[in-house]
Amino acid sequence: MRVLKLGRRTFGEGDYAVMAIVNRTPDSFYDAGATFEFDAALAAVANAVASGADIVDVGGVKAGDGPEVTAAEEIDRVVPFVAAVHDAHPELVISVDTWRGEVAREAVAAGAELINDTWAGWDPGVVKVAADTGAGLVCSHTGGLEPRTVAERPAYGDVVAEVRAELVARAEAAVDEGVRADGILIDPTHDFGKTTHHSLELTRRLDELTGTGWPTLVALSRKDFVGETLDLPVDRRLNGTLAATAVSAWNGARVFRAHDVAATREVLDMVASIKGHRPPKNPHRSL
């Protein structure tokens, strides 16, 4: 199993990392802009750290449909905030959620140590930034979607095999271009370019991705595949998210992007203890 090195942190076997989501957007699908204001976002980071987050993922553009956000506006939303978080929490790994190379470069200069490119290399400049700066990189799979779009009737012969092959190829290509091998994560990118059936199958067979040896990130939190599976709105998807989190951890995922940090941390700690990677905190029953 590959060791993952991000900033000052090293994540080895049995280390489940929680990546807290902090969106500096006025229209995010879950919190509807609750962390758009600078001070509210800083408070959200502090709360995430206190709740057990290892990484914070900062985004400046809603993933789905919405008003256009220029690169300059995205930089304005993200870069000063990354700098402030870096100053306030020097041990925290900061990730920037962007598909734009120019945004990634500015964010890394301000203190970001991971580039979460959720749009699968749409801008090749993102890989160059990671190679030039030593930042980590998330290689994702979206089925060729343009950023901020939704697929219509995506079809795969074997979704897991096809996602696996593309992600391994992306990771290997990134290394060839100079990205640190120990800074790369792969992400099957649930919902993006996939139906609910595809996302469920990816979760069920996630061990086929983690078995490649590349550290695997899963972004499951309150997503549509959870909502459609249970027929529940966004604000009632926590239990389904945590079930998918536990299954993904058991199947070898290493990093978990989450809105609900404390609950995710507890689930991952429990899975780690069942697997034998983490001792119980307070074992005294019948002793």
C-alpha cells in the first residue's frame, strides 16, 4: 500500500483521512451558501478541525449548474481564504477544489498542498501546477463531461473496469509529467458522469480501484446517488452517506470528503478498530 504524503502529513495503512468541505460559494447544493462569507468559512474550518478533520477542501465554484464564475472571481474567493487557513491551522492539509490551472497555481502559492481536480484534467495546466510545485493531485473520472454539466444517459460496458483503467492511466501519466507519486489520489467521482446504479456499483466493487495501490478518495457526502437510492432530500441523506462511507472504508478507501466531519470521523474510527488498525479508546467491559 502506498504511503500518501500531503504537506506535513503522512497517511499510511489504516489511516483514514477526513476531508472537510468548505465552499466559498453562495449557492452550494447542501448548505446554500452558509460558508460563503469569509468569517463564517473560517469558523467552519475551526469546527471541522475540532471535529477531527485532517484535510479541508476549499472550493469557489459550485459543481453544478449556476451563474458563471470567472477565474478571477474564483481566485478572489479562494486564495486569500487559503492563506488565512494556512496561518490559522499550520498542521492542517489544505486542498483546493478547482479545475483551472491558474486558480490552482495561486492557491498552492497561498498554502494549498493538494489540488482536487474534480473535472478529470479538463485543464491540462492543473497537472503542470502539481508537477511544478510538488503539490498533491486528485485524479478523477467524469466520463468526459465539461465542467459544471450533467451527463445524459451515460453508458458503460463495465463501469468499474472502465473507471479503474482511466484512473490508473491518469495517475501514471501525472507521474510521467513530474507529479509526486506519493501525492496522487484517485477518485471514482460518484455521480459525475454516472447514474445512481453506476455509483452504487462503484461503491460495492471499490476494492477493485483500491487494489491498484493508488490511494483512493471518495466524495459521497449527501450526493444524489444516496438521495435517489433512499428517495430522500439533501437534508436527510446523512445515514445513507455514512453507510456508503463504512462500505468504502472497508473496501480500502483512504480519504473521505465530507460535510459531516464528526459523524464521518466516528464511522471511520469504528471501521479502523474492526479492521484492527486502531485500538478502542476505552475498553473496560468484563475486564
